[in-house]
Amino acid sequence: MSILSKITEIKREFCPTLGEIDNIKIQRLVNQLKGDSEKETLVNILEWEDKNIRYPTERWIVS
């Protein structure tokens, strides 16, 4: 795989489409997560991810 095709693949995975950017639900979420500083915004995003994203079971600690 060439470097250019790999970059295109990565961009497709992580960059939102114009439709996603214009989505009113996404805009509300962005406004909800945006903080007064970059640090506060990052903390808000990490807390949101922790509450809303489930990781595969192989990442969980098995007792």
C-alpha cells in the first residue's frame, strides 16, 4: 500500500464528512463539550468517551 493511499484511508476514518459537520445533533454535542480552555475541552471529551463508548471485551480487566 502506498503512503498516499494510507493517508487517504486514515483521513476517511477520522475526518468528518460535510454532512456530519452540518448535522444539528453533532453541533449540539460540540457546543456541549467545548470548554473555556483547551484543557477543559479535552477533559469534557474524555469524560464523554468514558460514558458513551464501550470497548471490546478483550480490553477489559478479567478478574
